[in-house]
Amino acid sequence: MPSPFDLYSRAPLRDTAEDFAQQRAQWTNPKDILTILTVIGGDIVRGALAQLCSSNPRHFTPVALSFGWVSYAFSAILSAIGSCRLAPDPEFTCTLIDVGSNYSRDIHSWVLSRLVRDYEFTGDNRRGLTVTFYRTMPNKKMGVPDRDWVYWTGVIVIVLQIGIAAVPGALDGDWLIFILTFGGIVLVQLQASLPQWRKELWAGRRIGKKEHEIVCLTRGNGSAYAMVIRSDGCGIRMSDMAAGAEVTDRTTIPGTLILAVLWLIHLFCTSGLQNNSWYSLLIGAIGMLQNALASGARRRPGALGIHLERVKDVQEDKTFQAIMKAEEVERNVGILLADIYFPGGLRPKEEGWKKQKIEEYAKLAHNPV
């Protein structure tokens, strides 16, 4: 019977020189890791598209080429066929109250949920409750976002990617990376130009010249702020947007299928790179950084395509005091907010105030001045 020493002496020794050679080759030309990275980060890409798409089909969409586009292209097919939605779902629960009809509904619009999320306090008024009143701007078209720092960052990154891709061509005559990068940027623009994006993000009836709408947006009981938006003869009905109605376009399913095939071809070509893979890795890395930044950035309402003029802030350390002051600015706003912020009921004095206001408005309705 052989001894353990004999078995050990017969075991093949690992060729450490070969292992180091493989590691050296991987770091010199990391084409394998590049192929793996191209299929991660689809959710980030989806968020970046939702942030930077415009209702104007002629607008450039400054979303950079990144690692996640192949993954997103195939998930977009599933979304188009299944849920019939391209935009992401809202990240948290918030409520829209139609002040005219006294009807409230959960917000299913990605744009409106971001509008609530990105609310900016004026000064140090985070205590108690702040009710901010806005007016829709008639001189700007809803759905056409302002160009802010997020937009221009995307433009700069895309130009930088094209510049990096041109370096191996200029130095070594290797223009394949430039061709793949430019082709990927074209595919990004085609993906962003699908008509359903602009139809879905700003889906709603237009407000006629003689019509108006007043809505209140809030995250509900416990939130430190609420937004009241008045639209007089302009804009989109935000109550329609909040419903998140199913919007379809006949080009969406065939468009996403064709683009997924083109992204797959782009992936095969990228995986076939034999030289200068570090350039493609750098292009994808800065593109993913831009996508992540764009997807999560806090933006002003105009950059979301909702053009508002700030009219007045009502702030009190006591929530019900703020509600009563808000009622003085816009009728029924305070009454409706009282039900949202005090779902368990009001104190007798507060209930008396609410009842008095309701009776007062009822008398005015029967006996208009």
C-alpha cells in the first residue's frame, strides 16, 4: 500500500507560470470581463431613459452608451408585451387629490412621483408641514424638459466616449472600437425615440383655454410637505397622468424586438475584440456612471417636463395650523389635506373648523355673490 508521502509526490504541481501568464493576458486585454459587464445594469438604463426622454421626437436624448444596454433591450421586450409599459414604476407611494372633484388616487406616473420626490424646501422649514402653491406656466409646453446639468452631463459624456473611441484608431489604426461605440450611440438614440416613451410619460388630456384644474400632491400622513398645482387654460390634466393609463403604440413591440437583435449583434462584435479592450471598458464605465447619475439625480420640475411657477409657501410647525392657512389660499385644499394627514379623525375644535368651512361653502354655492 503506497504511503501518503508517495501519493503527494505523484500529484501534479500547478503551473504557476501559466496562471500568471493568463492573469497578465486578462489585464492586458480584458475582453472576457467586458462581455460579462455588457449584460448588467438594465434598471439603471431604464431610469436614465425616463429622466431624459422628451415629448418632442426631434430632441436628442443624452443617455450614454453603457454596459447595461443589452440587458435593458431584452427586458424592454418583456415590458412591451406584458405590462405594455416602458417607463419604470414609481419608486414610492404618493397621492394626488383632485381639489375640484374631491377625489384622491394613488400616483402611478413615474414623472409625477419624481416631481414629489424632488420637492425643494425653501429655507429651513422642514418641521411641521409646508404647503407650496404652484401655477402652471402657459408659455412652456408640458413634456418638453428644460436642459439642466443632467442633460449637459450626458452630452459631455457622449462626446468624451467618441473621443476615447477614436484614440486606438488614431494611434494604431484600429477603428473597430470607434465603429462599435458610434453604432451603440445610434442604437441608444433609436431606443429613446420609440413613440411610446413620450406618450406614456405625459399621458393625459390637455386643459382647454376656458378650463382649469387644481390638484394636490403629497406622500401622505407624516410627510413634511404637500404641493398644490393650479392649471388655468394650459398644461396636461395631472389627474389623468396620475392614473397611469395603459398607453400603447403599434411600433413598440416590433421596435423593441428589432433593437434587441441589433444589441445582440453589437454584443457579439464587442466580444470579438482582440486588442485595445481597455478603451471599450473605459467607455462603458463612464457611460454607466452617467446613466446612474441621470437615473437617480434630483431635478427641478422644469427638467421633468412639468413647468411650474412657485406662488406661495405656507409653513407651520403644527400640521393643522398649516392646513388652516392653506385653506385661506385655495378653497378645499385644507379640508382635503385634513383627511389625508389625520386619517384617525380630528379633535372637536378642528372638526368644528372643518364643518364650519363646509357649511360656508355650501351657502355660497346656493347663494352666489
